[in-house]
Amino acid sequence: MVYYVLNSILKYNSNIRKYRQRIVNKEFGLCTECYRPNTYFMYWCQYCNSKRFEQNFDKWTSGNEHVDKFIRESQKARNYEEILEWIPYDRLRNIEYLAKGGFSTIYKAIWLDGNIHYWRDKKQKWKRGRNKLEQKDYENANKENVTSPLKENEKKGKYVVLKSLNNSSNIHEDFLNEWKIYLQFAYSAKNDNAYIMKIYITQDPKTLNYMIVLQEVIQGIHGDLHSGNLLFNNNIDVYISDFGLSRPVNQSINSDDIYGVIPYIAPEVLCCKPYTKAADIYSFGIIMWEFTSGVSAFNDIPHDFHLISKICKKFRPKIIKDTDPDYVKLMKRCWNSDPNERPTAEELENSFDIWKNKYPIEDKNSARKKVKKSKKPKEPDKPVTENNHPLSCYISRKLNEIICSKSIDIDLDEIDRALREFDNDSCVKDLPDLPKYDR
């Protein structure tokens, strides 16, 4: 963890220096209003745009002072990618249920306005990112399970995912710190290849629960990665949801409580060690196995203390026959008991790029090449069980009582040695604060 924190701070400082130098060099041009250097592309002037947002503060409220303060602070942004907005619920259309987790419910929807891109001087209003809606969107509006249906005269919008947080009507400042961390990563990852998680906030007027409106994802620690958090936009694109929200809204982020889905939790976390990026990689390795099997990991056994104990003793899903050897090798590295032996996200990306070029995806089923059948006779194998065991559980839950019910018989010293680089209180404590702009 120490290495991770120091690396994050060093990367943050390096990128900030480079970014500030670009501003000093006037690479983004000069603002046509105040003649200060623009702070980003699309004529973005932090000074002028911050004032525009501030003049609008009295025209909206979330109903929660902590949420209002959080959003307003973000609107001192250096560029449009770092802006948070309050979205009135009545600006959402075709709200449709997708899935339910342990502490939240996921919906998909259309945001009529779309996110801010830049200020239009001539029209004196924001240019927003939204696309022309498709015919299927109007057809979906007629579904029984869709609320706030799209109207015929509404032609443009932005596709978004809504995460409704259970029992969040009185959301507190501590919980908002998790979103602040995402913004800090956004600042530290500022480069042409960074994917920034654009977070927006709204509130369901019926339940009064706050909802996070998501577009994209960023670098960082997920904390509860499992197949139930994967959303499919089509046959190819997969999105990860539920970032940092694996605990109840009223649960402190500094709590020692462990939440999650047992088959996907790294052994060191099950032994009450800090959650790190390497723990996310372990979870990804389990998901890789699911792509080969077609079923959830350990779906045929109870998810109890005995499974936890076995995972800590290097128990893993059985490799499916005829799985590509390179795939198996990478998958096993991901679920290695030693977090230091697991690949980084960058290594995974490099491997996937190689595979993508070696095995190009063909969208049309008719054009896809058939896999040659092996000439070797197949050995009999235990079939994969499709039906879940009644005591399996794939919804995030608190696991402390299960873990503490008995003593796990493993060599904790061995795990301690493997975790020396990561063993620190939390990666969030020493990260730099959000940059502030003084006017």
C-alpha cells in the first residue's frame, strides 16, 4: 500500500506539473473574456466558467447541504471532464430496472440534457454532449416496466446508468469522500488516454434515495468487483458499475467491516488485510474463469466460512477443458495468492491488445471462423452445474460475522510478508486534496 500511495502522489505531481506547464505555454490559447490562459481545450477558462457556475448556485439544490457543497466545489473545474452536476429527476427518460445489489439498485435511462462541453458566447449557454435518439428508444418508452417514458418531441439525449443508493435520503459527508477520491484520481490521471468517471447526482422523488448517474470509468480501486457488476451495452461492450459502493450509505469508509461476494474476494482481504488494486485483479481473474464456464464461480457449494477457509488455502475454480493455454496462464496469475505476483491493469491491457490483434472480433456471426475440433479423444469430465446451490449468495453483504465465527487455519505470516508493500491504513488518507482555484 505504501508503494501504491507514493506512486499515486508522484504521478499526481508529475501530471500536474506537465499540465500547468501547458497552461503557462498557452497551449490552450487565451480566454476571449478575461485574456487569461485557457485551462483546457474547447476554450475552457477555469476563471470565467467557475464564475458562471457560481452565479447559478441559487437556481438549484439537491436538498442536502453536503451534496450541494460537494457539487459546487467540483464546479471550480479546470475542464469539462471534471464537472459534477445536479440532474433534476424530471430530465430523465425511459428509466428501466436492470439489476439489484446488496446496497443499491441499477437502472438505465436517457438524460435529455447531456453533459457540459463548453460555453457558447454567442448563444450565452452551455454546449452539451448528447446524441440523436434512435427509433428503439421511442419503442422502449411503451414498455410496462419503463417509467418517465420518452416523448415524441424529445429528439436528443445521453444514455446513462443510474445507481439508486438504498436508505440514502440523509446521505452524509463521509460517504461523499469516496466520490472525492474519484475526482482525485481524475486529476492524477490527466492525460490523453485517461478515462474519467463522469459522476452526476439526482434523487428519486418517490423514495427520496439519492442516485449516482454514471457515464464512464477511471483508474482506481473498485472494492467489490464481480460479474453482477458488469453491464452489457451490446454484444461487445461491457461496462463496470458499482464503483466504491459495496457498503451501506451510512457505513464509514474507514470501517474495518468487509463487504462483498465471497467467491470474488481476494484471500488477503478475507484475512482482514487492506483492499488494494491487486485485490481487484484477483476478482477479475475469477470473472475470466466465468467467461470460459458460463456459470458463476463456486455456484454449486455454500458460500460460508468453509469456502472462505478453502480460498485462503489456494482453492480455485477448476480449469475448463480446451481453454486457451495463454488465457489460463494469465487467469492463474490474476488469482495468485500473493498479491505481488498478480499482473497490473496495464499488463492485462497489453495482453488483451495482443490477443485482439491475434484473434480479431467479427461482429457478424456468419463471418466468424469456426474453432477446429481437437483430434484427441476428450476425457470424461465433471459437468459444470448450472443451478446455484441454495446457500450460495451473489449479492454483496457484510461478511465479518462469517469470517470471525471460526479461526482460519492458514499461515497469516506468509500473507503478511506478501503484503508488506501494500500494508498501510488506507490509500485514501495520503492522497492530495482536490486542487482549489482562488479568485
